[in-house]
Amino acid sequence: MCIICDRVKMAKEGSFAPFVHEFDTSILVIGEHQYFQGYCVLHHKNCVSDITELSGDNQQKYFSELMEAAEAIKEVFKPDRLNFSSLGNVVSHLHYHIFPRYEEELSKKDKKDPWANAEEFSQFIPTDQEYKDLASRIKAVL
Ligand SMILES: [Zn+2]
């Protein structure tokens, strides 16, 4: 069990405000900050460390869920691009960060990767109500 296992469990129990949607193999949640409007994370339901630990069928299933989530985020937030990030260095439980990026902020930040401004993320923590509002907007197009 890790912190992502806890979040998956709370999401299934209906007690996790950032919860958006349950897919077959994964759970989509609103990211823990909104430094990038519409930032979400797709947690795999199983505590595997990265995508290579899944069977080929499960890799494809997870990837198609990632694409469904990405399309929903694009539809709602209309970003200029999406950045995907899956590292697992901090929590070794398969998850993909989906960062919507916008031309205006990209040009200001010299097109840096989404982690370049990580020290500012804590200034953009949503309230439970904001999580729920964001989640319902994405849920509406899934
Ligand atoms: Zn885990």
C-alpha cells in the first residue's frame, strides 16, 4: 500500500473530492494543484511501478484510458498542447500526469517542462468545492 493506493481506495469509496472517473484499469483525478488549469492524474488501480509491469493487453487498456482522459481534458480546457509525465520516482505506483499547457504561459516560461515551476504549485491548491466543479466538467464529457 502507498499514497496512491490510498487515493484509489478513497475514490472507490466516494470520499475523495478530486475524483473524476473510474475506468476499467485506472482512476482519473484532478491534480493536487491547478498551476496548469485542468491538470489531472491517471492512477492505475494496481500498485505496479511502471507500465512495463503490465501485460500487453493491460498496457493497451491503460493507454486507451489515458487517451480518453486526455481527449476529455482537451475538450473542456482547450489547451494548446498536453504534456504527459510518468516518472514514479516519488511514488512508485503507475500514474500519468496530464498537464494542459497554454501558449501564453509556455511563452512566459520559455517552454519549460511542467516541473520547472514546481515550487509555485502550492499556491494553486483547489478547495474541495473547486475539485468537485473541475471534476464534474470533465466527467460531463467522458
Ligand atoms: Zn500503490
